[in-house]
Amino acid sequence: MVAYDTPKKISGALLSHSRHESEYFQLHPVNPQWRAVRRAAEIVRGGGVIAYPTDSCYALGCHINDKNALERMRRIRHADRNHHFTLVCANLNEVGRFARLDTWQFRVIKACVPGPYTFIMQATRETPRRLQHERRRTIGVRIPSHPVPRMLLEELGEPLLSSTLLLPDDPVPLTGGAQIQSRLQHDIDAVLDGGDCGIEPTTVVDMTVSPPQVIREGKGDLEPLSGRRAL
């Protein structure tokens, strides 16, 4: 059993020994330490890239308005301009700022969240072009149920730009904070270790068409999506 009150495990404790290494926070799996989450939010606001657990896989995250951090995530993922980054939101009000949300879409999403779903939506005018799919002008949005991103979003007070932590040539996403720290300690600024998240990604749903189309079956149950039609 991990001792969360030992000097190197205490919430917010910095485990790296070089200014060039990412900060590493081992979090309690049920009640993550606020001090570590607040420090991660500071890193995001300061232009950093973090790795954090979700209710599907681990993800990379950065501030929605930081171009340099976005480009760092692109390099890590080898992602082109048509890669769907995701806005991780605290609630449907935040989703509505960045995605066009009609009544039928609201009802479908409300039936599924919080949970392991990513919804592809038409972006609003408020959404920076660099965050959108270059050809379709869409954005992925999700509202997770995992306590770490929910606490992080509360601390930030705004969405987090994110992407699944799947590295080039890896067959599955990285899972587990120690593994991520070993692979990416010189490429990112912090690792929030919330335990093993597994390798099953979110269920991805295209909400730009009616009825909505499941374009990737993942961890999210399909039942809440069944029988839903535009009204």
C-alpha cells in the first residue's frame, strides 16, 4: 500500500531532481490532494503541458489559449492540423461556449455525462481556429467523471485542451504515472499519477449529424445514445 503521508508522497511533493524533468505528483486514488491539483493548474496557466488521469485513459493537457503548449502537444503526438484535440469541460455551460449546442444535442449529451465520451461538435465563433479541425471546423468536447480532471477544471475555472496520451508507434495509450514519467519526463512539465487508468479510450460520437453517429466504440456505454433523434 502506498503511504500518502511520507515525505516524497505528500500532496504536491516534487519528486524530480532536475529543473529539466517534469514534476511528479502521486495522488490518492479516491481523494486527490488539492495542493497537487492547484500546483498542476499553476503549471497549466504558466504555459506547461501536463499528463493526467481520466475516466478512460491518461491524457495530455494544456491551457486553451497557449499556442506554444498546443504545438508541444502536437509534437509529442505527431498530430497534424486535422487532429481532433478535445476541450475537457466542467459542465454543459462550458460546452455551449465553444460548441453549437441545439436542444436535441443538449439532451443526448446530458444523458451521457459526466463519463467517458467525446462529442464532435461544430465550433462556435468563440472557439479559436487553431483549436478546430482544419477542414471540418469542429471541436471535440467531453465532461469527465474522474475526480482529478474535475478538480483541475474547478481550479482552472475554464476548459482544458487535451489529447489522449498515445505516443507515435505505440499500439496503446500510456497508462500509469511512473511509466509516463519515465517516457516523457523531459517533454512535459508535470505528471499527475492517479493510478492505472486502463487503455480503453472514450466513445466518440459525431454530433454534427442527426441522428448522432458513433465513430469509435470505447469505454462509454452506447445505451444512452440509442433511440435519440433530433426533435
